[in-house]
Amino acid sequence: MKKYLVLPMLLMTVLSCSKDGPAGPDAGKIPHDDYFLAHDMIVLGEKLQNPYKTENVRRAYTSLYPTRSGSDISTNNLYVRFLPDDSSEYGILEELGLELFDHPVDYAIITDGDYYHDPSIDEESFTWQYAVVPEDFEFPDVRYEILDECFIADSDITTRSGETIDWDALEAEAYRMTGNADRLLPETKAGKARPSGRITITDPHANGGKPFGVSGVRVRCNTFVKIATAYTDRDGYYQMSKNFSAKVNYRLVFKNEKGFAIGFNKVIVPASTSALGKAEPQGLSVTVSTDSDRKLFNRSVVNNAAYDYITRCADNDMGIAPPPSDLRIWLFSDLTASSAVMIHHGALVEGHLLSGFLGVFSGIISYFAPDITIGTQGNPEYRDLYSTTCHELAHASHFSKAGKTFWNNYILFVLSSWISSGGTTYGDGTEPLAGYCEVGEMWAYYLESKMYKERYGGQTPSFGTSFWFRPQIFRYLDDRGISRSDIFQALETDVADIEILEERLREVCPGKESVIEQAFNRYD
């Protein structure tokens, strides 16, 4: 699998916007019982007895209610694992809405991490994907194995004879009989709960330095095969829909409700995860800062920047097209540069540039490769990473408007100028197709500057004004009543140089011709 990504990784290096800066710290911890995050492969320990396995629940039932029939407990869920053969089969599992784990949930975890790959599976292939499905689930045409028949309840149960089963007591007995009593709460704390809490982050330059929510991120809880997920709201609050009475494994999955995913786990899973450790079922709250684990901080900042950006694209705010849905964002801690390659959405691989060369691999690369890459090394503070993310998302909105034809020419310019100039991404503006870069970077630097000012106040920063293209033109127009929505309307597929851009703006903004002429003449 990894060999298919060599080409896009090279392209991402070449196609990056040059936004350098000092490197930040690379490690840390979250403020939760000195629990340190690890980002390597999960290390599994011994296999545990699953307390939710139907036969184990029946044993516990007989222990609690010796005069009743064990037939009151019947399988209602299946613990299974899938082995997709290719990206198409993995996509089928995703479309079914399954909550997939890349590691078995009935093993002790010695060292938690971001991903797991079964050692019996070749590293170039998909690894097993674990899930819990209803007993009557219709399996797709993907290889699978049923590992356990399970009985999972969420509240007290009424039998066919009308008798009530105390589910909390039954669940606790099943844990004890399977050797998992250490996971139960002490009796002084006993009682079921729906995990809830708040995931927050601090930005010393905004909100008075007070914590605010990590928005729209998925929180995942599980104890063995009992699984629940919930998205945080805008302020970072979450609450699960299921009750738990044993200690719960908490994890953030950076697949946002706004339709984007951050990072990747062992390439195939299009969302990074950060394990938050095991805690009580009442819930877990975490505040992330620059003193926290660095990867968790970076993921959380990019998550918030993208959430805010997409929210603000609405007609009642910025009035521009959002980036395409199912946006893939990858973060690189050892790079300072960032890019909006849009490969997952068909740039390059579906065009004439590379599809002939890639052949059958074009679909694979399109499925796995990112749309946006963020180099986090040059973004040590929240505001730095926020600014960079807004810049690349502005490109992604432009892609939504202008389409693949524009983007392929833009990328061809960057590739050509990088080769001809010996490593200068933007060239000097004299190269063929330079107008694509001129229009694209004017827009991205302008919108980045506006969003930065609107978050942090002060004067509008002069991002991009030292290059040969002139984002100052858009700032001049904005100050004189031509909105970012008006400017965005002009960014159509054929607007491939500054002359066509000026002409199209005149069409979009009748009555503002003199202002438009002044702006373009001022920075000619």
C-alpha cells in the first residue's frame, strides 16, 4: 500500500506553499492522570474474555437468577472483523456506517497508539477491521469472520414472562465471571452513566486565553464490544447515547461532522485518532494547549480552523462555496510548507497530467491521497496553524468553484516553475500558466489575511504581499465595498490571469468599474 503513495508524497513536497517558520515542541501530555499519548502502533497484550459474549452473559444470568430460564438471553449483536481486499471494499464498509476499529477490542492494550496492523497481514495490504453489527446484519461481499455472538443491553430488560432483569447487576456479574472485575467501578461509585464531558483548547491570543470547544470532532467510547460515539458541539460538549457501568476507553477520532477528516492511520483509515486513556463512565473532559501532546494540539487546531471556515462559508456570512465534502487533510510534523493538492477529489489523477502514467493505480491514489497537506513544523502557535489552514481551505473553496481543469493547469505551473527555477514554488510570474498561480494565490492570501484579522483583531496582516502577485488588490476592493463573496463569484474556470480577473469583476460588480480600475492600476 505504501508504495502507491510515493508519487503523491513527492508532489505534495513540490506543490507546497512556502510559509516557513520556527519549529515547535514535538511531544507532551494531556492533563489526565499523567496519561502520555503515543502515536506509534498499538501494542496488544493478552486476549481477554469478552463479558458480552452471549454464553458469558447466560452464565452470569444463571448465577444471578438460578430459577429462571437462560433462554431469556439471546444474541442481539455480532462481533466481527472484515478484511477488505481493496479501496472499493473498504469504501463499502464506510458507506454502511460501521464504527470500524483497526485493532481487536477484546485484547489488553499494553501501549496505546494511533493505529494497529495485524502482524499476520502483509504491510502492503489492508489489515483487519473490527466492528459490532446487529444480529440480522446483511453482510456485504467483503471477507469477514464472526468472532463472537454477543448480548449487549443498555438498560434493564423485561423477559417474555414479564420479569425484570437488572442489567447493571448482570453486566457486573459477567465482568466478574470473565476475570474483568478490575474494570468495574468500586461499589461506592457504582451506577450506570452516559459518558459526557467537554473537549476544549486554549489560544492565548483569542477568547481572552480562556478554553473554548474543540468543535464537531468525534468522541468514541468503548469497553470491549460495547461502543458509543458522539460529536462534540461547537463549544466542545458531548454526551453518549449509551449507558456504561465499567471503565471506558476514550478516543478522539478526527473525522468531523462538517465533512472533513484529518490525518490517516496506517494510510488506509482517513482519520487520525488520539487515545485519551481509560476513565470512569461518567465522562472525561480534556483541555488541550501548547503544553499538551503536540500532535493532539495540531489536530485540534486544524479541526477548529476547518470547522470555523466551513461554517463561515454560509450565505449569511462569507457567502462563498465551501471546500468539497469528504475533504482529506494530512498533517506533517517535519515539514514547514503546506499545499492544496486536491488529489482525493480528482486533481491530477483524473486529468491528462498523470492518469496515463499511473494507469490502474490512479484510482488507488485518488482514494487514499489527501486534498490538503499542512506542515506543522513552521506553525508553533495556534494563530500560526490557524492562518495556514485558512489559506489552504481558501484554495479548496477556489477548487470547488473553478474545477479540475483550472487546478490541473495551476499544478502544472507549480511543477514547471519548481523545476525551471531550482525549487521556487511560485516562480517569478513570467512562466507559461503563471496567471493560474497569480489568481489562486491572490485569493488565498487575501482570505487568509481577512480571517486572521477577524479572529485576532488589529491591522490586517500583509500575507503574500512580498511576492510578484498582488493580494493587495483584493484588500483594496474589500475596503471599498466589494465583498469576498463578490470576488469569489469572479473566480470561474476561465479566469486564468489578472486581465480576465479584472474583466470578470467588472461583470460581477456593475457600477463599481471605477473602483476596480483604481485597484488594478494601483498595484500594476
